[in-house]
Amino acid sequence: MEAIGSQQHCDCWSGGTPAKFVMRTVLQNLASVIGGEAAVRAANFAAALFIARAFGGFALGAYAASLAVVTVVVMIADNGLQTFVITELAGRPSERESIIGEVYLYKTILLAVVIALLGAVAGLLGLSTFLWGVGSWVAARTILQSYSQLQMAALKSLSKTNAIGVIQVTHSLVLLAGIGTALFRHWTIFSLLAWLTACQLFEFALTVFTLLGAGVRPSCPPTLRFWDSMRKSAPFGIASGLANLIVRSDTVVLSTLVPLSVLGTFSAPNSVLLIVYVAAWLVGSVLLPEMVRLSATEEGLRHYFRKWTRLLILTSLPAAVIAFLAAPKFILLLFGASFERSGAPASIMALACPFILLNSVYTNFAIALNRRAVFTGLYAGMAVVALGLNLVLGRAFGPIGIADAIVIREAGMLAGFWILMSRKPSQARQSGSPVSSLSDVRVSEKPNLSSSLA
């Protein structure tokens, strides 16, 4: 993308063979990222499944609670630096070494604060040795993952997207090999978590070597612009942090209301629902480049959007009904007889799946039209609603109440998108103003909203 000037960029999207070439390149890059991401998600789900079957609901609840809390805190502390580095590298490619070094430094400062905060909170809560152990390994792995994601963002800006897929597939294969070894050699949960952390360190090392191989040598910036950079990256951080909070608040709130063994009965079906969230993001990641291309004429974009919403409605509604009926037996098949009580929450969660998919398409639609106020405002509002619903319904009905809250939340978000995005376009867009140079920024925003699902 660095070699393409702004005029060439506009010409490229205007039609003809160059546009087809760019679309093919974008889709190839997306396939690489999506394939790698899917492989890592599958391996992580296998790890959660192994914890559930080998160590029971209490251990799964402890792992899920630790992961939810640490992920939210680390994502908020990131403050949108993953997207910030993409936009900065796109705007100042000749300064890539100092930009990457600058962002590394800022991220390290923020994560140092996070580590101190997490340690202080854990100490005040008087956690048991077991929870300290689980939480420490989860925190170490999540922090390493945050650095890896930052480096992958830099690789995207340097047109090294294909390397990301290779790195993530390699990571997933090594992780699965460890899970297989744990199964046959009867590892403890701490040995398994240590392996997961080592695999994340391995991925981090691969991204470092790939950047070095691309000729990138991060350097210290001549002057620090910490607060200025935080201000620029904050809008991206707010969006991704809110998206993360919405998804993870279910587990975080329930962990304060019920014992960890009960939390485990919720975490089992919720781990499957997280895969649906990832699948929704993957669908959106494929649709977003074409939506951005079509955004120059809103009517064409709306036609494309309606086509995909109709398709998703026709396919996801019957699938949700089938999943509602089959969920109890499916959960027993996956997690074992000790998770029999997970069947009811799983059936309820299945009803949220069509809303999740449609909300992903609506989010991309809003991004393509550059309506940041719509999706940022909705995510902010839904974060507050999610916390309230989880507290009220979780306290009253436990895991089933949280499952109900998920359905209500996703349905409410879809209603909000439908109302706000049905409004007539602004005068600027009615006058036929072209897509601004923010298109590259918008392409990078959606992965950050979804990376909250890591």
C-alpha cells in the first residue's frame, strides 16, 4: 500500500482491471489472516475443552474468569495502538523504524501499569494459590499476545500479511501438539498453561524475526509524544475496548455472583458462542473491503448490504432453531456428563447467533459509511446495558440469566443499528462526495473490534 499514491488509490477503486487486481490482493491477504486466525481459535477452543474434560468445571471457571478480566484490562490499556501503528505507518512510511519503536515504548509503559494494577487487585482480593497460578499464566500469555498483535499490525502495513497466516498456523499446530502431549502424559493445568504461554512466546518470536527479515529495525524516537499519541489512538481504543467489555462482561459479572464451579457450567457453552463471535468477525472482514469500495455511491453500498443481510437471515434463523434444539446434547458430547446443566444456557445462547452475525454486518456498514458516531455510540450504550442486564439477570437466575442477557443485548444492538442506519444520508454524502482518505483507517478498524475476542 505504501507504493500506491492517493490518486492511484482512487483510480484503482474506480473500476476495471486495476480494481480487480487490488480486490484479489485484498482477498488473498484476508484469506491468509482469516485462515491463521481460525487455526489459532480452533486450537484455543481445544485447550478450553481439554481443561473442562480433564480438570472439571471449577478449573474451567477459574480459567475463563482470569481470561475475561485480563483480556479486558489489557485491551483497554492498549488504547488503540494496534490501529494507531497502521495509520501512522501508512501516513509516514519513511519513518517506520521510529514509529514502531515509539509504539513499542508506549505499549510497554501502559502494560507496566496494567501489571502493577492486576497484581495489586489480586492481592487485595486474597486469591488462593490456585487462582494466583492460573491468573499469572493467563496474564503472561495475554500480554505476549498483545505484543504479537501489535507486530502483526505492523506487518499488515508493510504488506507482509501472508506471513501472518503462516505464523498463526504454525502457532496453532505447536499448541495442539502440546494439548495432545498433555492428554497422554496427564499434565497438570499449570503445565498446560505454561505450554500455552510458551506457544505465545514462540509466536511473538516469529513476528519479531519476520519484521527483522523485512528490514525493520525499531529505534527510539528522537522526542517522546506520549500524550499526543494517546489522544490520537484513543478513538480506536475506545471502540475496541467497548467491544471487548461487552463480550467479556458476561463472564466477569457472573464470576462475582456464583462459585467458580457454576461459572464453569456457563463458560462451556460460552466458549462455543465466542467462536460464533469470531465467525461473525470473519464474515465482516471479508465484506468490509468491498463495502469501502462501494461507499462512493451509497445506494450501491446499501444494495450490497441488503443482499448480505437477507442471505444471513435466511441461513442463520433456521440454523439457530436447530442449534436451540440440539445444544444440550451437543454440549454433553463436547464437554462430558459433568456439564449437563450447561444445556439450558447453551440453547438460549443459540438464539443470539443471528443477531451477532447481523450486528457484524451492520458494524461494517457503518464503518464503510464512516459513521463512527453510530457504532461507537452503540457500543458505548450496549456496554452499559450489558453490565446492567448481567448484574440484574445474573443475580436473579445465574447462568441462564446471563444467557438471556446476551440475547437481549444483541437484539437491542441490532434494533439500534436498524434505527440509526435507516436514517437518510447526510447532505455531504447526498452531494456525491467521494470516500475520504480515511478508507484505509476504516479497513483497519474492524479487526480491532474483533480482536477483542482473543
